[in-house]
Amino acid sequence: MAHCNHRCVAVEITSQSSPECGKNLPMWAQACEFAYNMHVCASAEKRQVRREQAVYAIRPVPKHYAWGSHRTLQHVFHLDEHETQQPLAEMWFSGHAQSPSPIMVDGVEQPLTSMIERNPIDMVGRRGSEEFGPVLPYLFKLICATEPLSLQVHPVAFQARAGFNEENRAGIPLNAPERSFKDINAKSEMVVALEPFLAAVGFSTRTFALRNLELLRLPVAQRMVEALNSTATQSAGESFVMADEMMPIASAVWSPARKRLFRAFHAAITAQETDPQELLDDLQHARSLTEHTRNDLAFDFAIRAAKAFPGDTSSLALLMMNPVRLEEGQSVFLPTGTPHAYIYGTAAEIMTNSDNVLRAGLTVKHKDIVNLLQCLDCRTSTPVDPSNSQIATMLMRDLAFYKPNVSEYMLAYGQVDVQHEPWPVINALAKRYDSLVRQISGHTPFPHSGPRVVVCTQGSVQVISEADSRVLHQGDAVFVPASDGWAHVEAVIDGEGEPQGKYLVASTPF
């Protein structure tokens, strides 16, 4: 029995199912042929149904926070004047139960979560369904910060489950502002800058922190210096007993260096508010005394924070952390437990499907210092970017792939151009990271079996899958189900859109 290519199988079925077909075959062969034809007919019918709508338009969920912009995301997504009346901070392409994105199904909007629950194999794939359940494994956002947003940490899995169950037992509604744990999932995340983006990420070295804090005259800064110079046996004394009581159980095996960092961070986030002008003046005076670029940047971050949140001594914690400046296309990955604060800029952000946030300061939202300190990773580390083996970055001529060491997500950022002009972003990435990024050519290595979200961020692009093709203009987005197989993005060449475009693709790494 001959098998033909799937694109012409419907024609072959017609000839094989004719009245004369197989009449001279033995009964068992006729039965086998009948079963085969029924299977292929059903597959062809399924493909035909899927082709009628193989790719779904998806609409992001807007999130309005005080640190957002009145212009940037509104421009990208062509929002009306009503949407510009309050700052727009994030646009979620989401399968999270609390804020699911609507997708267009046969002309009717339906929550993405409902579509996945009804048909998880088709929507997110067999592997994704078996590993994560009938859910979208990632949460994908575009964010824009015009001022610093909260100093925060995300929990690991067991802490998320424990916190979620504890808040449920306490009767705290899932949408309550004082709720910290919205789900049972751990939360790591990765940021790819769409324009210059500033962030404080993880703890820097003790030397770096002392060099900054010793320039300050504020009592809380002097206490942080004392904490960083403390010994492992000082916990029994009065000076840091409160901090030591808030350390997690695991601190019993911590090194003295980790305990010192914990105490200094604790001092910054638990101190009473100080005089706003005194805090700002002291930071600006210290900034004038620094001699190193990284220290300058750390003070710039702290000064921004002190202006945005007057009197909040949490801004001093930024002087202990790694200051990061990303240019377009550059990325940083944040493992669970990593303290961080985004300072300014526009970026794509992808994370595990979780909205668990523990805040320490620099926010008008609920703070949960007790749980944050239980989840805090107090090890010093350099930011996880393409120079670190924990995140793989692959470059094509006009496309960059970012794959951290997680199973839930990866991200791609690219440009298309009918003139095939080289994209400066790729050249800049290759120059900065040199041999640390992998240069690839040939077929685009997009995952073929997972759920994908494609967003056009500028100009126009054409999304082509096995069963569908869509032209996207700036602000448009589609959800490509796992069952659609391969998909790629091309320039629009038939006059339906602009000759150049930029886009993002969120996906699982399989």
C-alpha cells in the first residue's frame, strides 16, 4: 500500500475508495485498506478543519501601574485615548488563570486558558501537557518602566506551594492586594531589551557594596557597613539578632559571607523611613565621590529610586546589587530567589506561568518582607547573560534566540526586511559576546512542537505555519498552536504591509 505526501493524500483517497477498489483483495486486506482509508480521511478532515483557523489572533491583557508609561506601549499597540489616561506598565500574553489573554476563535473571543483546557494536545503539545499539565507553561509580557519598580524576589517551587496554601487557609482572596502567592509555581524570568534598559540584579561582591556604602553618612548606611563587616559569631549579640531570627532554616549551613549580605540587606529594607531630602542629598554627595563606572551606575539607580520613593531606605539596597545596562537585543536571566529591581526602559519579559511576587520596598503595593527574606538568594553572583553558560544565545543574520536553562520558555527577537539589509542588533551582539554566542545558518531553529506567541513590535511581518499565513502589523499578535508544526516569520512582499518589521516569538524550547 503506497503512502503519498500529506499534501496530496485527499486525492489518493478518492481513487482508493472507489467501488472497484480492492474488490479482488482478500478480506483481511480489504479490512486493512478500509481502516487505513478511514484513518487518512479523518486526518485529512482534521487538517482541513485546522486550516480554516490554524493560527489564532491573541490580544494582550493591559496592566496599569504607576511606574508605567503614558506613551510607549500605547504607541506599540495603537491604544485609544481612554487607555492613555493612566500609565500602562505591562501587556500580558497570558495563559495565567487570573489574567488570561483572549484569542479569536471563529470570530468570537475566548480565553486562551479555556481553549487549552479543552484541547491541550492540540494547543500546547503532548510533551508540554505531560510535563506541565493543560496550561501555557510561560507568561510573556512587554513592559515599560519610566521609574523604578519594586525591589522584589520570586519564590522557588516549594516556597510557592507553601505560601499559596497558607494564604488560602488564611482566607485571603486571590485578587486581594495583600496577596503574595497567586499560584503554586516557582518563578524565574528573562528580559530582552527593546531599547536601553536599566536594572539592579542579584548581589554584587562585598567589596563593591562596601565601596559604595562607606561613602554615605546616613545611620542606616553605617549599619549596613557594620553588617557587612560582622563575623559569623556576632549573631548572638544584640546588633543583628532580629535579622538572624528572620533567616531561613537553611542558613544553618550558610557561609559567613551569605549571613553578612543577609544582615545588610535586612537593615536596608526594615529601617524606618528617613528624611527624604537627607537621603537624597547623601546619595548625591556620595555619587560625586565615586571613581568607577559601575559604582556611578549603582548610585544613579539609588538616586532614581530615592526620588521616586522619598525616604524609602530600600534604595540603599541597590548599592549592594549588580547594576545592569542592556542595549537593544541584550538579555539577562533571573533565577528564582534573585533580588532585583527594574529601573527604567522597555523590554520583552518571559517567565514561568506565575504571578508570585514578594516585595521588599520601592513600591506602593503590598510588602511581604518576612516571606521575601525566606526566599532570598544571598549568594554574590554576576548577572546571568550570554556571557554565562546558563543562557544560550544563538544568532542568525537577522534573528537572535535566547534559551535559558529552563524547560518552560525561550524567546526570539528578529527583524525582517525585503531588501535583506543586515540588522545592526545582531552585529552588536556578536561583537559584545564574540565566541560566547553561537552563529547559526540555514533553517530557522524555531521549536516545532510547542505553543508559540508571535508579536509584531514594529512595521509588518508575515507569520507562516504549515497550515496558515498571517500578516501582522505593529501591535498585532497571534498564537500558533503546537499542532501547527513548523512556523517562521518573513518580510511582507506583496504590498500588504511595510517592507521592514521587528518581532518577538515566545515559545517552549521543544
